[in-house]
Amino acid sequence: MKPGADASLKKVFAGIGVPPDKAFTPDAFQTRALEAVAHSDCLVTAPTGAGKTWIAEQAIARIRQQGGKAWYASPLKALSNSKYTDFSKIFGQTHVGILTGDRQENPDAPIIVGTTEILRNQLYDAMHRGESLATDFVVLDEAHFLGDEERGVVWEEIMIYLPARIPLLLLSATIGNADRIADWLSSIRSTPCCVIEETVRPVPLFPLFFHPSGTLMPLTVAGKKDRGQHLHQKVNRYIKSRPRRNLGRSLNLPPFDDILRVLRKYHLLPAIFFLKSRADCDRALDACRGQLKFEESRHRQLGPIIADCLEGTPHIANHRQRWHLEHLAVGSHHSGQLPAWKLVLEKLMTEGLLDAVFATSTVAAGVNFPARTVAFLNSDRFNGKHFMPLTPTELHQMTGRAGRRGMDNIGFALVMPDKYMDVRLVARLLSSPPSNIDSQIRINFSMVLNLLLSHRPDQIQDLLKKSFATFLLSRSRRDTGEQASREHLWQDFLRHLGFLKATGFVSAKDELTSDGSWASQLRVDQPLLIAEGFRKQIFPQLDSDLLAALIASFVNERETDDRIKKDQVADPLAQAFSRLSRGLRPFAARLARGGFEVRPLYFRPSVAIFAWARGESWENVVQIAEMEEGDLAMLIVRTADNLRHIRHLKDVFPEAAATAAQAIDKIMREPVVMD
């Protein structure tokens, strides 16, 4: 591979550099948004890195000057932790609290930062008490999560339940139907919602194509007579060539050492490479070994910095990828990595100390992780179940990391031909408008139980009529469709209600029984199965190790190989798990007959969490779990989240609540959590 660049790029590359320092002046969209949120709800849509957080900071400062309180909600714990740190510096640590499930500090502070699920749960509690939420202003960050298939329902619930007296500021990446969302909010909250839209990136983006020969060329060129962008003729010629040469070589990975050499020559580093899988991200590091000769001075600079970052974290001090980080200035970032290791990478990348990070697309959301160049080797994305073609919004989210505000004059999106890359699709998506957001509201048992705490069924029917799904259909002039949507939600509610009545959680008068009342506090994925386990006294009330282990089996969502060596399994755990499985089998069958999802209870996660709760080493537990460290850490964190809900049942199950608290303390330790 020989580094080269098409002659047409000479002028573009001449613009690479660092912009001059200048005093901060808010952009017009920022000042307009700040003015709008003073007298109405406001939905701000702008590219990643455009400065949406500044609007929230200024609006919160104004609320505080008036003696009011504010709630800042984000979808990710990592993002909430980052904002908590930032806000503590801005407003003073005594004035800021954080609520993320596994972290609760200063909960009565006038400014609360937390996850959206915590905010939704507080709304449930406020409605139950007949009170208004104890805040005067709410910020929903990453509001495009409204369209997330798994978690969008939480955003929609918050928007429906939030009292109209509380102004709402929504911060979002660019979305296609922002006006429609604002119209919906205006209709259900009886207060106007203003849309402030910014489409200009803070750092211009230039799309490039990486030819397998090592030559860089423009991906697209402007068409004649305002016909938009189309593929550069040389790229088009390459795509049509047969046989077509791709970048992949051994193990289907490109020669990343050669690729970095090309990017280094044209000052296009640092770069984020979005790869198809975690395994590819990890294997890509070894594919960079050829650039070792370029990094001798870098090693002398990085070594002490990395050592300082890893001080006090023994579990990652000997990380298998530390050598690559120190000697090659490259790292692998994905959900299979421990949170502490990912934080080290983010810190080094943010400070401009790494040449490249190989990441899955999850790094694009909610992490301040900028680079000069983002590179794509595939045009699809794994959604948790299947590989699906990228959408405009997903691609825009990833390209939002290209070009660091205040550090770059220009950012680059680099398309690299490989067997999973549809070059024409990516070129089309880069100039496509953002995707529309659809409603993801759905009925679940936790929702029904919590709404019945404070509403009659007819009132709940009125709430369901406020759904975004109903609004979208009503605006599509399909009255029959609107009625069908309303009827579908209502019928699904009645189906859930009927099951709760048949199983003793709701009375014939449509009121929660005593069992239904405490079960409503189990705001977890499988509340009824866990509640049934407590009703039948299947869960150990006094053994924290066993309780943590059994709860882990409800949390695990992955198919697991349960063939475990007998010497890895303690008899008390085997007996407790067997009793749990047998005891819940009739109730699970009843759920399945009712058409409700029932996930199998796997034993291996229980064995792993039992070993961890009993104090076994992290390395041994990873071997038992047979999963990546990041997945194991997430299993432990989610198990602790479920245990916290059990801890809330102290009035009904005081022994189990106390045992759950002990279990949380045992499993939430390094390297799952950091000091």
C-alpha cells in the first residue's frame, strides 16, 4: 500500500489545522433556545458537538437564580456521571446530586442529574402520593431516544406524566420530525413547545474514500444544476470494477498499520474506526503492530500518563491491551470492556494522545469521544438481534465525532471498501435528512401496576390517548388507524389488567391488592415472576450470596451454556436454583399461555454472581461466567439494580430487604465500580 491522494484534495488538506483561540460567543440557535425555554417548552435539535449542553447549563442557572430546582436526565449512567462532574464544577458540589441506581449522592440537592428511568420512577411516586414532582425544570438529554425500540417507552411516559407547570427542555441530535414531536407535546401539555433547529455542524465534514491502493480521494462531488452530491467518478469506477479488490486480508481485517501510515502522512489522525464486532475491535490492535517504528517517542510520552491513569486499579493495570496502548497509541473500545478501561481510553483520546480507537457503533452515543477522522468499514449495524443497514440518524451520530470543536478546522468521514460496505448507501446517507422518530410505547406489567397506584382504568385510558403513536396516526388522516391504535393500547392494557386480576395483584374493583401494591415497587424487567417468588417464599430471605445469585438469573438476557462442572457449583446454590425453577414453573407457564414473554432462567449467571458475592477473584469469576469482562460487569450492575428494588420492600419483607442491601454491598466492588 502506497500513500497517495487525489490532486483535488490538495486544497482540502491545506485547510487542516487548529482554529485560532477566541472568546466563547454563543451561536444564534443557542441564544434563541435560551429565550424560548424561558416561556415555553423547547425542543433543540442540533448536530453532535454543536453545544446543546450550554443551553441546559444557562437555563438551569436561571432557574437557580429564581430559587428553583432542576432535573437533568440522560439515557446513560456514564453520561450522567460526566454531567454530574461538570455541573458540580459550575454550580458547586453541594448544590448538585446524582441518582443513577448504583449511585445516589445528595438526593435533596436543588440540581439533580440522573437517568431517565429514575426520573420516570419519581413521577410514578409523585402521582401515587398525589403530589407534583419536586422540581421546577426538566432537561431530557438525548431526546431522540424517544424512538429507541427498547427504552423509548420511558421517554414517552415522562413526557406524558410530567406536569405542565414544569418547563421541559429536550436536547436531541438532528431528527426528521421535530415539528411533529413539538406539536404532540403542545397538544398533551397545554403549553407551547418551540423547536430550535440547527443543521450546520460546528466543524465542517468532508467525506473521503480510501482506495485499497492507499490513495485517498473524495467520496462525492457536487452535481450540476443543484442536483446534490453524487459519487466521485473514480469511486464509481472502482465500485463497478470486477473483480473488485477490498481492504480485508487475514482474518478479514484490513492492514491497519498501513492505513494509519496513510492517514498520518495527510494529518488525518486521530481516528475512530467503527468496526462490525467486538472481536474485530480487539484483533485490529495486532493489525497495527507494523506502525511500532513510528511510535518510539510516543511510548516515552504515553507510558507515564497511562501508569498514572491506572494507579489504584489493579484489575486493569495488567490489561491485555495495555501494551498496544503504550507502544502503538491505539485502543479497543466496546461494551465488552470494563468501564474503568473504557474511561482510560476516553481520557487519552479526548486529550489527543492516541492515534486511533477501534470501536463498535455504541461509542457514538453519549460519550465525549471526538477525533479528526471517523472511518467506516461496514454500512450495517447490529441492533442486538440482527444486522440492519445504517439509518441516516445512526450515521450522523457517528460522523458527529469527526472534527473536534476548537481543535479542528475540518473533520473527515472515511469510507473504506470491504465486504460489508455498501459505498453507495453510505454516500447517500451522508447527504440524507435525519430519520423520523416513531412512538415506541408499549404496555408492560410495571407500567400497569404503577399507574393503578394513582389512576382508575378510565383515567389510564385517557393517558393512553395522549400517546405519541395516537397523535401520529391522528395527523395522518387515517381515523380508522387512529382508533385502531388507541384500541390496541387499551386492549393490551386490559389484557395485562386481566392477568393481574386473575393472579391476585388487582382486585375485582380494579384496585391494587396488598400484593399488587408492593409488587409495583419492583420496577424491573420481570416484576411478576420476582413477586411470585416472594409470595411463595422461594427466595432466601437471610442469605445475601444466594439472593444475589438467584436475582442474576432474572437479569441475564443472553442464551447461556449451562453445562457447568460440578466442582464449580456449591450445593446450597444448586438446591436454591432448583427450588426457584420448580416453584415458578406453573406461574411462568400461566404467563406464556396469556401471550406474555417469559425469558428462561439460566444457571451459569447465578453461579458466577454467587462466586463473586462470596469474594472469589475477578479472574475466576470471569472464567465461570464465560463472558467478556464488560458483560459480566453489566450483569452485576443490573443485578444490583434489581436488588435495590427488593431493598425498597422493607415494610413487607424486612429480612429480604436487609439481605438485598447486604448483597449490593458485596457485589458492587472493584472492578465493577471505581473509587
